[in-house]
Amino acid sequence: MIGPTGVGKTEIARRLAKLVDTPLVKVEATKFTEVGYVGRDVDSMVRDLLEASIRLCKAKRLEAVRLMAEAAAEQRLADLLVPVKAETSPVNPLQLLLGTGQVQEPQLSEEEKKTRYSKRELVLSKLRAGALEEELVEIEIEEKLPGSDAMLAVGIDINLNEMLGSILPGKKKKRKAPVKEARRILVQEESDKLIDMDEVIREAIEKAEQGGIIFIDEIDKIAGTKSASSGPDVSREGVQRDILPIVEGSVVTTKYGPVKTDYMLFIAAGAFHTAKVSDLIPELQGRFPIRVRLDSLTQEDYKRILTQPENAITKQYQALLEADHVLLSFSDDALDAIAKYAYSANESTENIGARRLHTIMETLLEDISFNAGGDYPDVELRIDGEYVRERLSLTYEDEDLHKYIL
């Protein structure tokens, strides 16, 4: 995909992955280096795709067992809030060491059982009603060691703590937390018990191999010029040569097992302002046979971006200011004016595509955002074309003439 920044190259890949429900990973070609140099190896893009596939498959399994996990977590919270108060019978420590002694379960009388059952039912009803969210409970959680970025910094995708964690037993620590936070932790623990991670990994590998999408952005930045034979660009051509076997089809070793790249979809994108597609090595050009050129956005495109998407930037600002009691609305001529200023700003200065709308909307609503808030009643504000021209004319209509001065 060839086109200037901000025209939606990455968004096309995201929408495609969402439509066909496949894992997608976006990588920057500039992060990779030739083997032998300090930096990330190109094989890591396939490992990243597999991790994304595992997250996708695991999220689906978690959603399927969510109700059961929530019910089990609720029961555990009830046990924490209504503990067993009977003492355990004493046992000789020597018997425990020899394995002949057993800790007996606390014996409750019938009256105590009834009292505890009624208390537990009361607590469960309060938990379901959300009346105990701020109560503190003591829970036991597994202590996770933080990941080390030292190996990743030199291009090795190995987490030593994960390797050691499978050998050494995990430590557990007790901590006090409100019920709402404890519920989240316990639901996660119960969900992990209910899903089979081996099955998730098998499904994720198949999903990544058969339909995974790898979006390689900024590929024009590794297109080496003919004259540059040394210096900072020394590994550019090497990165292209390393990408070749992965795109064509090879087997990449991961910590979950070998992954084939034969049927993965590779999408490369770049602006190609300074470099040309012909600057890439011929073998790599042949691995991307379909070439699409995306045009710069027009004024009509900017208006459609402001109105049509489900999470358009105008709707985001309306929701943001509604929290501060400002009911914002835009007239049709205001949207036309915003689109016109976005188009003219991109034409006269750097063309940053749809990202220009963020700058323009922030400038347009600066005063309203600053004055919003407080305990005022709801205020209705309608932005029309006149207001847009008044706020943006000084910033975006005065042409910068300094570039013409010798």
C-alpha cells in the first residue's frame, strides 16, 4: 500500500482483520536489523502474531466461562466475609512430619451451621446487590515476577522469569483489597482454572498459520539508496533479505512450538515520499505482487470522517463535554468549514492526513473545554460555520510566507 500518512492504510488492515476475525499485528520495519546488529530479529514479528492470536483465543474462552467464573468468585468472596470460626483440633508436629497425622476439619455444631448458613446467604445477597464493594477482605494471590527487558534490548525475545517460573514453584502472598478489586482477581483466577491453555495454544497456532495478518509499516524507510553503502543505512538491505523467507513461507520457532508462515497474509505499507518502490530489492518487490496506491484525502473525505464512523472525533468531543454538563452539537455548515480548514492546512503545510482533525478540533473547542465543568446545570451549545471561521481563520488562513524569503 502506497500513500501519504494519515490516509488510513493501517485502518484498512485493522478493519480487514476484524471482518474475518483473525489476529493482526502491526510492526514497524525500522525496528528490525540485519542478523549480527543490535536490534530486533525479523522472526519476532511472527512471535508477536502468535501472542496476539493467543490473546484473541483466550479472550473468547474467558467470555464463554465468565458466568461460571463469576459465580465461583462470588462463593469464594462469601467464604472470606463469613469465615469458619471453629478451632482446628491440635496435631502433634512429629506426626505431621512422619505423615501419620492429619489436620482435622473444623467441627461445627448444628446451631453453628445454621447461623453460618444464614449469614452466608445474607452476605451473598448483599454481594449481588453491590452493597459490600468497599469492604476489605484478605486474599492470597500468586506473586508474579516482573519481565526483564534486558534481553529484549539486545534483540533476544526470551523472558528468563517465565522460564524459571515453570521450574520453581510460585510464591503466594496475602494482601488486603476492597471487594470490587478482590472480585476481579478471583474471577481471573477462576477463569484460568476453567480454560485449558494447551487447547487455547493449539487453536491459536492454527488461527495464526491459516489466517494471521502481519502489517509491516514504514517499509519505505528500509529501502536503501544506491549510493549508500555504509554508515547508518548499512543494515537496510539486510533487513529486506531477512524478511524474504518469512513472507515467502518458512517455519519460525517460538516458545509454543514451530509456526509456519506459508498462508499468512503480509501487507506492507509506506508513504514512499523520498524512496520509490523500485528502491527495494527485486526479490522483495516480487513477494508483494499486488500494489495499491491510496490518494490524499479530499475535503469531502474529511467531512465523512467527521460524521460517519461510530467513534468519530465529533462524537468523542460531545461525549467528553457531556460529562461536564455541556451538550454540544455541530451544524452541517460547521462540519463543512472544519473539513475545508483541514484540507487547506494539509495542502499548505505538511500533509498529515486525517490526524490534522485532532489539531483543528482541539483549537476549535479550546475555550469551551477550558470553561466547562463545575456544578452548573446542563448547557446546550451549537457550533455553526460562523463560530468555526471565527476561531480558525487566524490560525489556518494566514499563509506562512517565511519559506519564500531567501
